[in-house]
Amino acid sequence: MGNLLYALNTVLPLVLLVILGYFLRKIKFVNDNFLTIANKFVFKIAIPALLFKNVYDSSFSNINLEYIIFIVLSILGIFIIGLIFVVLFLKDKSKRGTILQALVRPNYALIGLPLVMMIFNESTPMYNETVTLVALVSAFVIPLANILAVVALSIFQDEQDSSKSRIKTTLINIIKNPLIQGVALGLLFSIGREILNINTYILKDNFSFIYKAISYIASTASPIALIVVGARFYFSGTKKLKKHIFTATIMRSVVTPLLVFGAAMLFFDFLPSEYAVLFAAFASPVAVSSVPVVEQMQGDSELAGQIVVWTTLISPFTVVLLLYILKTLAYI
């Protein structure tokens, strides 16, 4: 019973913030203009600040290279399995790219990060280790997920489309992605500190007013992001897409975590903090930012939006169950 309560207490605060967002929109406390501005703030300022701070505070001198390779190969493996699946079992070619990109596009920043921080909060001994690890993994997961999403959508574009032009434009947008820029800037500071053998955190120790301001901004990222996610839930259009929604949701929310966590438990001896970070990469729902990318590359944006909604709705149940199992088996 204690393990179940642990799992529920970890996930339910995030769920309540999502529900709050949905309720605020239903009572018209927030409108579309507010949500657009809040989403821009989260995506362009708050989350990049959070990622920068986490990476900046990290030390990469003791990197578990085996763990990083496992994550990268797992993402690539899920992509290949998904590619085979959509080609063999999905007759509607226009839906293939949209579903494939969803399998490798976790909501790492908006839901994954706060989920990991709830599993190991500041009162736990492994908090600092987990913060370092989640920042390091973001440097691999976020760029790789964005690139694979472009590849997935490009594969199934009509031949008459100027796919090369779209790929180039989208890759430029990936480089300009604020999340990737936040990670890259943090890496520049952190790795530069270690290469130059500097023992002090210059920004934190010498310019603490800047560091504190960044920290305050970073602390707003998760709650505002989760409220916006809830407020953007729309259930129209579910009926006509139900087969494809069900397929993508099960593949992303059930099959993917089962494959990855199963492989980790069978073949590796990862630390509890390392298992916690796997939740962000493989058990979180599909990224909200996937919808505009799908729309830009002429995928099925309506289906993409529904996949975001339903993977977000089902993820609390799958996460609680998976977290309960891992806690019971003493992996976390």
C-alpha cells in the first residue's frame, strides 16, 4: 500500500495542475490569447531557463556512458520498430508520419522534468544526482527527438512536395529551438568549466543576482506549462480518428515504456536516479510542440493534437502503475 501511495503522491500533483488548467478554460477564466502568451513564455523563456540552470549546475565528469548509449539506442530502436509497424499495419499513408513521430517525441520538458523532480524531490538524498542526470539526458533526448520527428514526417510526404526545402527549413527551426538553445548554453558553461579546470561556478558565485533571477524564472516553468496543457485539451474530432488515436496512444504510453524499462531491468544495473529519468524520456506523453511541427510539414495536425491529448490523459495511469512496480521491486 505504501508503494502505491508513493506512486500516487508523485503523479497526482501534476494531474491536478492539468485538471486546473482545463477547469479554468471551461469557466472562461483564461482565454485563447492568454494561453498563447503563456505557452510562448513557457516554451521560449521558462523551460529554456530551467534547462540552462539544470545543465549549468551539473558536473559531467562522472558520466555513465553506458546509460547515455542505452537511451540513444532505445530512441532509435523505438523509431525503427514504429517505422516497421506503420508501414505494415497502417493503410492510410497520410497518418503514418504523424503516428511515427509521436512515438519518439516525449513531453520531456513540460511533463517529464516535473515528474522526475517529484520522484526524487529536494528532501531525498539522490536529488542533486537526479537533477544532474535529467539535465544531461535532455541534451541528447530533445535534439534527437526533434530530428527523428522531421525524418518521420519527411519519409511519408508526397513526392511532389518540396521535401528537401521543408527538411532544411525544419532543421533550421530545430537549431533555433529555445529548448535546444537552453541546453546548449548550459553545456557551454558546464563543459567549459571542466575543460578549463575552474572550480567555481562563476555565474552562481560572482553574479548571483543573475543566477537567482534565472532560478526564479525556471521555477515557474512546470506549473504554468501543466496548466496550459490542461487548458488546451479539446475532445472534438475523436470519433473519426479513434482507431489511429488508440494505436498511437497504446504504442507511446504502453508499448514504449514496457520495451525500454523491460530491457533496462533485464540487461542493465542502473541506479534509481537513472530509472527515474527514463520516465521523462519514455513514459511521458507526446510533446505539445509536435502539433505545429506536424502542421508545418503537412502531416495530420488534427490527429497529432488528439494524440497529445490522449497520451496526456492516459499517462498518469501508466506512470502510476509503472512507478508502483519499480518501487515494489526496489528499482527506485
